[in-house]
Amino acid sequence: MKQFLLLVSAIALIGSAGMSAQNKSVSLNINHLLNGTQFSTIFPAIAPGGYYFRVSSLRYYLSKIRIKHDGGKIDDVTGLYILVNPEVNNEYILGNFDVTNVEAIELGIGIDSATNHLDPTKYPKDDPLAMQDPTMHWGWAGYRFIAFDGQAGASNSSTQTSFELHALEDILYSWVTIPAKGTMVNGNLVIYLDAEYSKLLTNIEANEGVISHGSTGAAATLMNNMITSVFTPSATSTVQEVSPSPLTISPNPATHSLTISGVTPSNHSSLTITDMLGQVVLRRDVQETAFSLPIELAIGTYIVSVQHGTVIQREKLVIVE
């Protein structure tokens, strides 16, 4: 009897190992755009209404994400809240899932009602739901789901009329489903989306100095634009997998400085270091194939990514004391 139980336990362990071996690390990569070019708070863009605008700040929350895959299966990304800031980050780690063929991704825009009215001061300071600077919280109404501020005008040299568009309150919490495919990049499954933020201003006359904080008027239009017009499957449909990763990090584990080499040459490449929660802790442009990098990071494991065009290189980095 004892031998039989041991055999059953062994079979169960083999089975569970086989199932876990199918799991892949899944990430969401959002290509942040203004008029088809890389998102910028420096250069003016053109709104659908024909006027010019500059972005001072754009941030929004994603929550209750779902991955549709493999013939209609659905995996919920539980407990993950993402504060998207197009200026600093474009890739977000969703977790490990048994996924082969991605069919679509569902994004909740904002914070679900069960979480929306919790106390933001109770979260650790590095949590997306903690108090932010500038604030993403609106007292009794909960969080700002989308906060979009800037200046607009008739020409690219006269964007001086300020606008503020803040979508909030439970009634505006919305879902968007985007047909999308996953691409294997160094053993990780990445879902690529384009986000064209100029479309946030469809049917909004920001050049008239609109200020709308709430769930009606221009704020409601802002949310509607986010779920109907902003997100599309990425035009970058042929992201190349670099395998094995040519990036070399030395030393690794590291303490206060490191050298990165093996970067694929490009006129414009960007390096990001993210923690295991997907939060960007360092970002910089790179043009060299090898360079030294001083760092001040907490002890832990990070992902170093270098993106240039349709190529992404990744390597794991461990920081020790």
C-alpha cells in the first residue's frame, strides 16, 4: 500500500511538473504614439479636430486584464493594477500562464469599484495604487481612471490654451477588447499593442480650454475614445526574437555598476530596467554597442531590455548587496 501511494504521488508530481513546464512569462507591450510617432511631451501633435496640442501629462490605470487564447480559453490576470505613464514605460509583466496562441486581450480602463474606494495611503509607496505625485486620487470618487492634461492652439507655435481631462467615478469603469497575437521573444510571450493617444481628443475641443473632471461631458467622451479608438493590434507584427540573447551583463550579480555589451547597433535604441512587478526603475537612450552603467537598485532580480525598431534584447539582472 505504501509503495502504491508513493507511485501515485510520483505520477502526480510528474503531471504537475508537465503542466507548469507549459507556462510562459507573458508581458504586455504598448507602443505609445502621437500621430503615428513615438509619444512625446516635447513636440506638438494634431488632434482629430485639426488643432494642435502638446501633452503635459498622460496617465491611466489598467486592471482586471484577461488573456483570451487557444480556442476561447480565458486567463484572468488577478491582483494586477498598472499605472501607465507613456513617458517612462511600455512593457508590463502580466505573469506566468499556460498560453500557446493569443487571440485577444481585454483591458479594464480604470479601477474596479471594489478597489476604487479603498484608502490609497494604506499601500506601499511603490504600489500603483498608492498616493502619486501628481495625484491620481479624487477623494470620495476614488481614483482618476485617466488623467490627460496639456495645452492646445491653432498652430504648432501657439499651443497656449490649457486643458484638463480627468475621467473618474465607478460608472466610467470600462472594458476594451483588442484582437492581438503573442510573439515569442527570448522565451517570453509578448502581446504587442499600439496606442494612438491623439484619438483621445476625438470630439473634444481642447483648444477651447475645456476642463472636465468627472463622469460626464468631455471626461465621459475621453473614456469613450479610450475604449473605442486608441488601442489596436501593433503594426509591429514581426518582432524578431533574439535567441540566445546577445546581451552580456558584467558582473552579474552586480552591486553598484555594470557593463552591458552585445547591443545590436541602431540609430535610436532605448534601455529599460524593470523589476519583477513590471515597474520601470531605469530608462535611458543608448547608441553604443557596449557601455558602462552606474546603478542604485535595491537587492533583487530585474529584467534589462534593449529595444531598437522591431528587435528586443533581454537579459536577467541580479542585484546583490
